[in-house]
Amino acid sequence: MIASYKARISMPFLHNPRCNYVLRSDQMSLTSQMAALAVLVFLVCATLASGAASVRVGLTRIHSDPGIPASQLVRDALRRDMHRHRSRPGARELASSSGGAATTVSARTRKDTPNGGEYLMTLSIGTPPVSYPAIADTGSDLIWTQCAPCGDQCFKQPAPLYNPASSTTFAVLPCNSSLSMCVGALAGAPPPPGCACMYNQTYGTGWTAGVQGSETFTFGSSAADQARVAGVAFGCSNASSNDWNGSAGLVGLGRGALSLVSQLGAGRFSYCLTPFQDSNSTSTLLLGPSAALDGAGVRSTPFVASPAKAPMSTYYYLSLTGISLGATVLSISPNAFSLKADGTGGLIIDSGTTITSLANAAYQKVRAAVKALVTLPATDGLDSTGLDLCFALPSAASAPPAIPSMTLHFDGADMVLPAESYMISGSGVWCLAMRNQTDGAMSTLGNYQQQNMHILYDVQKETLSFAPAKCSTL
Ligand SMILES: *[C@@H]1O[C@H](CO)[C@@H](O)[C@H](O)[C@H]1NC(C)=O
Ligand SMILES: *[C@@H]1O[C@H](CO)[C@@H](O)[C@H](O)[C@H]1NC(C)=O
Ligand SMILES: *[C@@H]1O[C@H](CO)[C@@H](O)[C@H](O)[C@H]1NC(C)=O
Ligand SMILES: *[C@@H]1O[C@H](CO)[C@@H](O)[C@H](O)[C@H]1NC(C)=O
Ligand SMILES: *[C@@H]1O[C@H](CO)[C@@H](O)[C@H](O)[C@H]1NC(C)=O
Ligand SMILES: *[C@@H]1O[C@H](CO)[C@@H](O)[C@H](O)[C@H]1NC(C)=O
């Protein structure tokens, strides 16, 4: 997949009679071979009067992805590349209503639907708190939910709609806040009175648009583990594409300043993704000191420093040096997944991407090894599944044969994937749940491969730790 990005800043010099300001900004541009986000932001008056835009900052994705064919089985699972760019660094201490000390926040998480592609966490927004499920995404930063009034540009959500007018703690985020996506466009100038920042965030296949606000969020499901955090910057969306099934928004857990991890100053966080086809069980996402992982089975690997450029600066890069199938080490170049000086290549771990993608040279070795191992007849499943190596099972009800595990050799840590974490079955076909990526482009470890693993992101120590787990019982 090749995608390139061009950032544009245009100055339409629109004078709004209520705001009466003109801003200047420099032209910038960015190209990348990475699949990621597009963000469009502009300033408006907080009155949100029409025609208030003075400066437009556009980041437009130009994308030549041939497209992955849709499928019953995993088409919804292929929503991918849900990445947005990072804003300025600047974490602050996680302050709870119980008095400002660093604390841990928790959220129940579960799979969206058996054939959906995302994991949802539950949190609450506003005062009084309104609970909603949101996609947990380590590949992006913005936290957002739909806000009333929401017309026909909003999608149907499974929880009551949050109305900022009914909350005593909502505020429009000032344009000169360090967390404003528009702060760069101000270029140090004082914001016009009532200035608000409007965004349009585009993900791999969807988008969401609205105004940046600030709110009190409530985490935890019982009185004992409840934590209220004031002043969290979030996106108050009033228009979105229609593919956020089962959620009422998204929580970005990336490295950027807008992510929940950064805004809480959490230092570390952990999750355990329940089995992919099980949307009934739940597990717990923890952010803060209580996120921990120790024991005999725990392996740790250092994060590779992320490129400074957006959107790569948001991602968690790992050093993958090889892959084995069973006892056989595949002949993959140790540089197949290297992050290059220009910010291309590399491999990231992402909870918001479903199917792992591997640079093509490595993917072809994996594909050939799996093909050699399985004695079932190969079948063309591309149209029905979007995956390019599929086998026909004797019947729709047949269990797939037992095959050895696959091992991802990370720097200092082997990650063992049992067959059910790299093969996916349904409707009588059984497919390799991985896809290829243009050589030299970024590879992604998706959430299908992370199921039934307890995973700790220690952003202070810059390490990822993991251990096999039965997540539905945690
Ligand atoms: C969303 O809110 C903005 C700001 O109030 C407004 O300009 C826009 O028309 C709204 N969009 C929809 C679809 O309601
Ligand atoms: C998402 O919603 C659309 C329309 O509401 C529906 O057609 C589609 O099947 C849903 N997808 C999933 C995974 O639920
Ligand atoms: C934002 O601008 C207002 C008005 O000019 C000013 O009072 C405030 O100190 C500024 N805040 C920051 C963080 O720059
Ligand atoms: C946001 O961007 C997407 C993709 O460019 C576009 O289709 C959509 O209409 C935009 N939405 C708004 C409200 O500007
Ligand atoms: C999940 O719950 C549904 C409805 O209660 C049930 O039909 C289904 O078998 C359950 N699935 C699992 C994996 O427990
Ligand atoms: C992916 O693999 C298929 C065959 O397995 C090949 O036709 C295609 O060109 C590859 N795509 C990329 C981006 O390398």
C-alpha cells in the first residue's frame, strides 16, 4: 500500500465580523509511504457562527491503495490504519477527584461484534456522567464522541447521546491551548475572542468532524475503581462517516499529546484482548501505576524510537527481527521490518488495526511456509474474505486441523502466536489472517494477533511487555 500525504495551509483571509482576525502560517508539506491519517482543522468563533474560518490547515491524504476486497468474514475486520498525527508533547499529572495524586484509571473492554474488527472500552463523559463505548486505538491520539445536537450526519450509536449543553463541566477548548489542533495555525498570535478549533479527522476508511472541547471524564465501573478526571481535551463530533458500528466514538492511546495516555500522564497502560469471535466477555484496560505485568511467562522488548514526523510520531514501533513457523526459522532478511532514517518502514503494534500486515518479501515467506504446512486444498478466498491464502475445510462445521504456532522474534522477546491467532476460519474456509504491505512501507501488528495476550505498554521505560493469558477471565 502506498499513501502519500500533503499538508496544506491556505489563507482565505476570511474576515468574520464577530471575530475579525487574520492569521498567517507557513506552507508545509509531508509525504510518506505510510498508511495513516488525514486531519483538517480550522478556527472558528466559539459562537460557531457560519463562515468564521480564517486559517485552514489541511492535511490531505493521497492514496493509491488498490483496495482490499470486501468479505463477509473479515471485511469489517479490515478497517485499518486508524492513525492520526501527534500534537505537541506535554503530559500532565493524572489528577483524580480524590485529590490530585497519580492514580490508575480502568475501563472494561470487549470485542465489538464477532465479525467486527475493533475492541471497545467503556468510559463516561460529562457531569452528570454519560457512559459510552469507544474504540480503543493505540494507533491514534484524538479522544472523541458524538455530541448532540446531532443530525443526519451522525451515526446511530448504542448509547445515549452526550449533550454538552446538559453538562456542567463542558467547555470549548481555547484555540491557544497546547492541546488545540489549531494552535500551530495561530503561530503565537493571541486567539480571537471565543475562538474554537474545528477538526475533521480522517482514518483509514472513515472520518469524524466537530469542535474540540474539554470535559470531565469518569473511568471505572464500580465505586471502588471510579476516577474522575477534569479538563480532558476531546473531540465533540457532530458529523462522521457511518462505519463506527457498536461504538459512540474512539479513544486514542498513541504517543501524541492528545491521547488519553498522554493527557493522564499515565506512564504505562495495559490491556488483554478477549478472543476475536467472543464479543460477550470483557477484560480490563488499565492506565497508570496499577498497570503491571510480571511473572515467569512475561517477555519484554524495547520500543524503537518513533520518527519525529507525524503521523509516525504517534505510533509504537517494535523491532521485529525474524519469524518462525513451528521450529523452522523463515529466511527473512533481518532488515525486512527496519525503520529507516526517513521514517518509512518499521513495524508498529496497533490495537485499532485488525489484520497484521507484513512487508511483502517477509509476507511471501510466511505465506509459502503456511501453504507448505497445510494439506487442505487451497481455495481462492480473496473475494469472500479479503485474505489471499485460504484453504477449503471439508464442511462449514469442520474444525481446522492442528498446526504449530508461529513465533515473532522481537528484540529480546519471542511472541508465540497459536494457530488461532494467525489463522481465521468461517463459512468453510480457513485463511492466513495476515496481509502484505509494499516492501519498505510500514508493517503493523494488528489486534487479531494480540488476542489472548496480556500486553503492557510502558511509555516511561520505553518497553512493551507481553504474556499469554486467558483474557476473558481477567
Ligand atoms: C457541526 O457544528 C458546526 C459548528 O457548530 C456547524 O458549523 C456544522 O454545521 C455542524 N454540522 C452538522 C452536520 O450539524
Ligand atoms: C454497520 O452498520 C451498517 C449500517 O448501519 C450495517 O450495514 C453493517 O452491517 C454494520 N456492520 C457491522 C460490523 O455491524
Ligand atoms: C490564550 O489567550 C488568552 C487571550 O489572549 C490569554 O489570556 C491566555 O493566557 C492564553 N493562554 C495560553 C495558554 O497561551
Ligand atoms: C471530512 O473529510 C472527509 C474526507 O475527506 C469528507 O468526506 C467529509 O465530507 C468531511 N466532513 C466534513 C464535515 O467536512
Ligand atoms: C454470547 O451471547 C450470545 C447471546 O446471549 C450467545 O448466543 C452466544 O453463544 C454467546 N457467545 C459466547 C462465545 O459465549
Ligand atoms: C501481495 O501479494 C500478492 C500475491 O500474494 C501479490 O500479487 C501482490 O502484488 C502483493 N502486494 C504487494 C503490495 O506487495
